[in-house]
Amino acid sequence: MLSFAFSPEQEEFRVQLRKFAAAELAPRYIERAARPEFCWDAHRQLAELGVLGIGLPEKHGGTGALDPVTLGLAAETLAYGDVNVASAPVLSGLVAAQLAENGLDAVVDEWLPRLVAGDVVAAIAVTEPSCGSDVSRLRTEARRVPGGWRIRGEKIAITLATAASVALVYAREPESAGYRGISCFAVPLDTEGIARTHTPGMGCLPLCWGQLSFDDVFVPEDHVVGEPGRGFAGAMEHFDFSRPALGLLCLGAAQASVDQACTWAAQREAFDRPLAAFQGVSFPLAEHATYMEAARWLCYRSLCAREAGEKHTHFAAMSKWWPPIVAKDAIETAIVTFGNLGYSTEMPLQQRYRDVASYLIADGTAGIQKRIIATAMMGKVAAL
């Protein structure tokens, strides 16, 4: 029989993280979210809880086995307390896992133990002024030179741009076109020729979004991650993890908001009755609870397929375009349920709304995800 239950170990881990999210993260969420500074204290606490090593090699302090479901569970549960801190397990599966899987020993040995320990964080640098979702138009250039490469170009909208110690930078060889010729490089961000600029946003300030500029930056030969000229394929395989994980992250924040709204509706009275007694209040919350449950299991369906080694790119795309919309709409309804109090900066609802809104764009917009799904659908039909 098909089971939707987590393993006993996963459930125990979820309970542990939920207690941490409620006791340690939630009380200071608004305070942390107001500053464009990475939350190092909370991040190191995640390392102590074992969150940052999930699915990474044991010799570097990780758990060893591929475990996307547990990583997704961690993101969802932590987001109940702080949606920004909860991005850590997503980035572990997107950036650290890519480095561990495709990096050469010297680079992996240098960075992975420090990432697992929470001493440093890593960024992934793909987006450019001339290209976002269309990576085939990437212009940052990587030119071969004796002993390595020289990188020149500009990256924008980079998560952790001003906080990361190392970045996976995607650049193409001169004269190459399309996806061919794009390589991935592990670039220490204190290297000469790199400039960082903070990009203010309406939310997610602790994720330190910004711009990276590379002015003829030298990268040693052994810092190539994966096969030269085929870096894009490696990146996309890991985006198939991050997309459902981000969906769960958004839903964790939405669940906290709906729970708060339900508590408020049961306590607040109008016309001598609790707000919850009015269908105009309770029915919208019931509808969002339904959408959230469906979206949640769509994300886990994608992660389960990944763990089983099944094709799941289309599931990942579904998990990226719909759950953030479901989460945003649920948080909006929670705000309205609270009335003017919900709009107040004293409440976390408005902050969650702004933070979750970023994921309508990050890792590809809804339009891009639908294009991926449609391509898979048409290919399936053509094969019949």
C-alpha cells in the first residue's frame, strides 16, 4: 500500500526541528528579517542540529546517503519559524551537493567540511543582466590560460552574494554558443578582481542578495566543477532538488500564518461571536488548508522520485510554480483575517508575505516551469 508517512527517524527529526523553529527561530524572525545581514548564529545552530550535512559525504561530516526528502522536510519545518534561515538546507542540496558530487578532491576537501560545520556559506552564480531563465544566453566568459582560467563578466540576483566565501560560477568559453561551452567553477570570493554589491529587496534581506563582478579573475584548473563545457547539465540536475524544496519552504511559512489566523479567529469576537463562527472567515482558511496539503504532497512526490532515481524534472517544475502561489495566497488571507493588525509590522505575517513573494521568481518563474512541464508532456505524447 502507498504510504505518505515519514520514517520514524524523519519524524523524530521533524519534531526536533519544529521545537527549535518555535523556540529559537520564530521569536526573532522579524528582527532578523529587517537586516541585510546573514544570520550566522542561527546558521551555526543548524549545523549543530545536523541540518547542513544531510546527504553529503560522511568523510566531510555529512550523513552520507542521498536524502532529498529529509532535506525538504527540514526546509519546510524550519520555515515555520523563519523562512530565511530555512533556506540553508535548500542551498545544501543545490550548491554543496553539486560541489561534493562533481568537484575535485582538493577543492571539495577545502570547502565541504566548512560548509557542513556552518563556518562558511556558498553561493551559486548563474543569473546575468542579459539572461535569467534563458541560461543559453549567458555571457560571462571563461578563457583558458596556463594553469587555469580567467573569468570576466557580471552576475546579478545572487543569493548570499555578500556573505558567501565561495561561489559556483557558470561561465562560457569564447566563441561557444547555447548550452555548450558553459563550465562551472568553484571561485573563492576573496580572489583578486571580484567585486560584490548588495541589492536591496522587498524581502529576504538576510539572504544577502547582490551582484558579483569578475574582472579577469584567475581560477586554477582544479577548480572546475564537473566536465568542462558541460556545466549547465550538472546545475539543472540539482535545480530539480531545489525547486520542490523551495516549494516546501514557502508552504512552511504559509502553515505558520494559517495556524496563527485560526487561533486569532477562535479568540477574536465580532457581533458577540468568535470570528471562526462566520463562514466568510473560516471557509477561506479551509480552502487554503486544502490547497496547501495538495501542494505539499506534490513537492514530496518530486523528492521521493528523486530519491528513487526516477525522472522528476516535470514534478520539480510543478513544485516550483504552484506551491509558492498557494503559500502567498494563504498568507494574504491570514493577513486579512487579522485585519489591520495583520498588516502591522509588529506581526510576522506581512514579513512572510514579502519573503515568500521572492520565490515567485527565484529558480525560475511560473512561466518557465510551465514550459518545462509542457515540453515533458508533449514529449510523452510523441513517444506513444
